[in-house]
Amino acid sequence: MITLSKRARRAAGLALVASVAILIAPTLQVLAAEDLPTATPESVGMSSERLQRIDDYFQRFVDEGKIAGAVSLVARHGKVVHHSAVGMNHIEAGTPMSTDQIFILMSMTKPIVSTALMMLFEEGRFRLDDPIADWIPEYADHMVRESDGPVARTETAARPVTIRHVLTHTSGLTLSANGAALSAEDRRYVTNDGEPFATLSERVTRAAKIPAAFHPGDHWQYGASTDYVAVLVERISGQSIDEFLQERIFEPLGMEDTFYNVPREKVDRVAAAYRRVDDGMELLRAPGFREPTTYFPGVAGLSGTSSDYFRFSQMIANGGELDGVRLLGRKTVDLMVSNHTDEMDIYIRGGGYGFGLGFGVLVDPTKSFDTMSAGGYGWGGAWGTLYYADPAEDLVGLMFIQLSGHGPLNIRQMFTNVVSQAILDSVADQSPKIRGFLGTP
């Protein structure tokens, strides 16, 4: 493992590879962006000069040895006006970052899996407040932890866990046996005696023995809820979540580079992942082929490109349609980007946020680090990916890095500021295509 924590030893090498990346990246970017709808920034009310600040922003982190590289994309009125790569994909191998890089999306899997379930909602398969026990019967009369004291007690949940609860992270459910005060036998059962589970469905079924952290609907807790969303898609549709996403979302939208299992022939485009150490970083995960899995989480697991995620995000921004392919109705998208959590603390995104059906939703911009209009929405991933949309400005922004422990850099929090400053015109007199309800449900 090569460690890059000492700035003095790496500065010359980073400067060299950055120079190589600048020479090579434009060709790679053109190839990657050929099939994206593009426009000049000025034609959609943005500044070419100010958009260059996005590259400058990420380049500073590269030059300081804080990230290896980054890919960013900005679109307005459905047209891509910025799609760029800076720095290195894999420092140790000397390969520059390119706009067709495949990134591990981590929690940016969640909006896609939540969209899959809402497609079934539109088919009249369920109501949002139907109990998940209708499809996962082991969760009928589920138990809740009554106290966190030395002697854990449980009680029957005050209300059933519903589909709305798992979509909004208010279920209290967990797949972790830690702190659950289970018997040795039950602990072995829910953990598969330490062996990997073959499928998510099996793990979720066994986890019914783990009491919830709180009564459903009482709090917002980021955790395993979207795993239950994935299992619901499987139980209701009769397909694995992997098959459903490929058939119903990725293929119709032309998302050709998004997978749970990255094919061997595309592994050379996977971005290396790093982690923060001291004042720098070290390699966490090198690109390489990994044997296909049958365990498909809802909380994470997908890998994909910036171009692919743009297609998904623009479909949502358009009210459920892209290039003549409609996956959702506009009213369904309105519902998904509405605040369903009242004034609960959405601590992952900070102040000003509520949560919808798979998306964080900005309710009060004055309390947020982000420069977005009220009604903006999106989500990020643990290794530094971020997706957001501002319906009032008809704008989509995407950033991709691969750095575990990036939080102290505040690199995602400042990204929306660097993008929004490039907007020149006002669209205040135009109605956004989608409009969520931001008040108390």
C-alpha cells in the first residue's frame, strides 16, 4: 500500500501526473460526452468563465494532495454545460481521471432503488401507509427497544412499519445485531453465524428478530431502511432488484455503465478509492475485477458513471421522463421530492433539510450550507459522490470523488456554491417542472 500522507514526498509526483491529466483529459471527455445533450453555458443563462471555477475548485484539492481526482457535471434546462475531469483516477498506476470513469456510488444507490419501488406504486401495487409485513410477514407485531440500559427491554411497536417509513428512514429498523441484547442463538441466526448472506432478502427476513431502535415514524435515522425498499421491490415484482433496475430503469434510460456487478471488460474504468490519513490519503481500494455477487443492497452497491447518473437525475428533474421514455408520472415525482418528515433532524445533510421518498429535500435554504432554492433535492454517497437538483433553477449538479473520510474537507458542502455562482439569468417567472410540498405533511 502506498501512503501519500507526507506532502513533501508527493508534491513533485502529483504535479507531474496533474500535468499529464490536463493534456490527456480533454480527449477522454469528448469521447465520454458524445451522447449527452449539450449546450453553450450562455445559451442557458450560465457563464463559461464562472463554470471554469468548478475545475479550479477541485484542482486545489488535488494540488494539496487531499483528493486524487474528481469528475463534475452541470446541466441546465436539460443541457449539459459542464462535464469535466481533473487529477488522477489511480495515482499508483499513473492513470488520469476521465469523464467516463466508473465510480462506486455508495448511498447514491438509494434514490434509484426508491424510484424502483415508486414505479410499482404507480401500478397500484400498494399504498404508502401499507405495512411492510404484507410482503415481509416476519415484521408483523415487530418489537421495539424500550431502553438502552444494562438490561434491555422490548415492547410491541406502537404502529406497524409502513412503506412510507422505509422510504423516509423513519422505520427504526436495523440489520445490525449490535446492542440488541439477543440470545446467543438468535444472534447466530440473524448474523448467519458470521457467514455472508447469499441474498439481501434472506438477511432482512432473519433480521426481524432484531428490535427496532424506536417506534416507527417517531424519528429519522439513517441506516438500513432502503434495504427493505429493495426487498419490497423484489417481493412485489417477482424480480431481483438487480434484474428490475436493469430492465425497468437502466436499459430504458440508456444507463449502460451502471451495475451491481461491474463486468470484467469495464473494470479498467473503475476509479480507485482512497481514504484520509493524517494530512493526506492512502489507497483504500484499487480497481480490479471482483467475482459477481447475488447480494444486492438497497442502501449501496451500485457503481456507475457521471453520464449515467445524469440520465437518471434529469429524468427525475423532468418529472419522470427522458428522451421520450417515461418511468414515472409527474405527480409521483412531486410526491417523492416533498418533505415527509416534518421537522425531524436530517442530520446527514445538516440544517434546513427534510426528507422525501428516497431524497433529501431542502426546506429552508437559510439554515443550510448549500446554495440552492427551497425545494432542491438529492443525495450523496459515503465515498464523496453527490447528486443534487434545483427545480427553481432547472439545474442538476453532480460531483464524484472516491475518498473515505472526506467529511472534514467540506468538499461536498461547498460544491453547490461553486456551481450556483455561475448562474447569470433569472427564471423566477417560470414554473418549475416538478414542485414538492415542503411544509408539514
